[in-house]
Amino acid sequence: MDEAHDLECGNVKVKQNSRNLTDVAPRVTAGSRFPEGFLWGVSTAAHQVEGGNDNNQWAAWEQAGRIKSGDRSGKACDWWNNAERDFDLAQEMGINALRLSVEWSRIEPREGRYDALAVRRYRQMLEALHQRGIQPMVCLHHFTHPLWFEQRGAFLGGGAADLFGRFVRHVVSALGDLCQHWVTFNEPNVYATLGYVLGEFPPGRRGQILTAVALVNALARAHTQAYRAIHELQPQAQVGWAHNFVVFQPARPGARRDRWVTGLVNELFNESFLRLIELGKLVFPLSLASGDLTEVKGACDFVGLNVYSRFHVAFDARIASQMFARVFVPPHVPQGDHGVEQPYGEAYPAAIRVAVERVARIGKPIYVLENGVPDADDRIRPWLIVNVVQELDRLIQAGQDIRGYFHWTLTDNFEWSEGWKLRFGLVALDPKTQQRTVRNSGRLYGAIARGNCISPEMVNQYFPAGIELTPD
Ligand code: IFM
């Protein structure tokens, strides 16, 4: 066991594990105020919170028994009937922004047939947010799409970008007066990797790296078409996408093969979509699997970052299907709850810095659109929030154009192939009774949002005994 240190932080003690002191900010100092208008938000996604979504490819995946825990999304957080209950909680906490997604399979349940009632419900939700002083940000594709679209080959099928573009036009025409910030796609890199390399997301293919690259290209084209369509309808709109960024580190930094394979994984996962936006093309060797995408270059008004973890990468000659990369979480790093079969990942606040410094090269404003940790007992989440907020403060002081931070997530919700096993909420949810309990980290986050800064007093108020980092 490592010795734990108590670090004096004004009148607050933060207990931390000595092994991680280089990775975390050791002190809660009285931070500067964040810029006026900074967004302190939470992020959500339709299939994870709405309940009753039975016409998309994830519903079919659940029915086929592909959720590792055997769970179903079911009523989820029951937002289709009562999202307003959680909007009230968000308002009470002092949150001023909320990212949600619209469910394509509700709005266009059959190809070319639109459901006016579904659109009306989304209008109600956006109006409800405005009434509570919460700015909405709407994502147009968060992993799910209608079964009819999946059956046509989804984004790899013919005419996919046009079909998505038509849906986007429908949504923006109907909701544009209530929303200025649009996210076209959530995590194209996660969709491609988990869907075509690791087989954990539908369509469940494994080892199809070239197809994954083709999908990233197709998503970049669809993103660009959507970006242009939104600007035609709403010239002042701010349009971006949500990019999942993972810090990959060679398991043995001295080993050339570990460094090489880490570079390859980084290029495929972190860099591919970014390079298309930045350069309009991929770099070698991924360029071999890519066409001319000059139209994609520069197609965004902001970059959204979803940042959670660091992974170690070792060369392993036995796993060609994963580009010879063994990606793992070493023991004794800070972690939240374990997934059904594998660790979720290292909770790594410094990842925000790595990600922001990388995407700043694109020269657009940055929103952190997701960050959080699965943590049913609220054991490590407060530590994460404190460190991440301080990291953001330092980055902004250093001149980075970061406009908002959205915590994942408001209320525990359905975590894709992990089902209900992983709980990311600032608010705990019992999905059976729908009972909600605000976690202490939710109270802390609310204080930060209301104060537009972080101070030792806030931490002291909600964690008088100090925030303990318990890595294992
Ligand atoms: O729940 C997901 C979300 O849908 C996409 N980003 C990561 C979150 C936590 O795994």
C-alpha cells in the first residue's frame, strides 16, 4: 500500500495517493473566476435517458442480448414523459447549459415519414430548458439511428450523407429558434472503433480496421454536409462535433515497438477525424484507406471534446486484429467503478490539458462536452471534478479559448454495452422506482457552476473531511 499524504489546501485537506502526485493538482487553491458566460453544463443522450426507444439499432442490439450485463434501457430516466423533473434538478444545482440529443428514429420512424408529435416533444424540452435559464446544445447523432437506416448500411450505405442531411434540415427548421449550438456527431471515432474493431457496439464487427477508417471518412462527409445545411438555415449557428480524446501512453516508454504501436493507435483513434477537419486528409498509413476529403477541411465553428481516460499500450504480436496493440489500464491508477468485463479506464484529469493543447491547433473555440467517471458511491468523482476544474482554470489563464465544461452526466443512465452497471450521474437514479438522489459531487459541481469559480471553501462545505482519492 502506498502512503497517503494529507496536503494542506487553505482550510481544506485533500488526501491523495503519493504515486499520483505528478498527475494531479495537489492543492485546491482559490481559483480565478471563469470568463463571464462560461457554460457549466451537463451532457446527456437520447437513448440513454429517454426510455421507450424501440425503433433504433441499439434497441435491436439490446433485444439480441448484446448488453454485457443483460440489461435493457427500458424506461431509462423516463425523459420522454418527464425530462422536466431532471431539468428542475439541473436548475436547482445552478447548471446553465445542457446537451441533449434528438432521436432520429422518433423523428423519422420510417424513411421519409416524419412524426410531428416527436418534434413537438423536443420543442417542449428546449422551451423547458430556456424557461429554467439553461442553454440547450443539441446533438443530431449520438450513436443511434433508425432501424431502416441501419438496414440500408447506415453511414456506409449509398446516399447516407443525403439522408442524414435531410433529417438535419428537418430538425433545424423545426427547432432552430430554440437552439444555437449544434453537435453533428457524438464521437465518430468511438462509433467506428467499437462498432468495427472491438465489436462492442452494433453492428458488432471485429478487426475491420479498414472499414473503421472508411466509416470515419463517411461520418466526416456527413458532418460536413450537415454543417453546411445548418448554416444555410441558421447563419449564426455554432456547429461542431464531439470528439472523444484518449491519452495513450507506451507501456514501456523505452521499447520502440510499444512507442510505434501507441503512435498507430493514437493516429487511428485520436487523430483521424481531427486530421480530416484540420487538413482535409489523413496521413500515412491511414491515407491509404482514404479518398479526397478537401471539402471537410475547416468545417466546424467549435471543437467539442469528450475526455475521460488514459490507457497504456503495449505491442503484442498475437493480436493483429487490433493492430498488435494491447491497450490496458495498469493496476493502482485512479479508477472509478469496474465495467462488467473490463476496467472503464484510468480517471486522468490531466487528459484535458493534452486534448485541449492538441485541438487548439485547429484554431476554433473549444467546449469540453463530456468528462466524468463511473462511480456509484461518489468515491472519486469529487476528486476528478476538483482537479479538472483547476486544470481548465490554468488552461484558460494560459490563453486557451475554452467556452464551457459539460459534465457527463446529470442523472445515472443507460451506459450502452455496460447497461446499468456504470453510474456516471451527479444524481443517483434507481431506474426501477425512478427515485433520484443528488450526490455530494452534484452539490459541489452546482456550487462551482453558481460561483463560476472553484474555492477551498466550496470543497470544505461538501467534503469537510477532505476529498479522498481511493484508486483501487
Ligand atoms: O455514456 C457515454 C456517452 O454516451 C459517450 N461518451 C462516453 C460516455 C461514458 O462512457
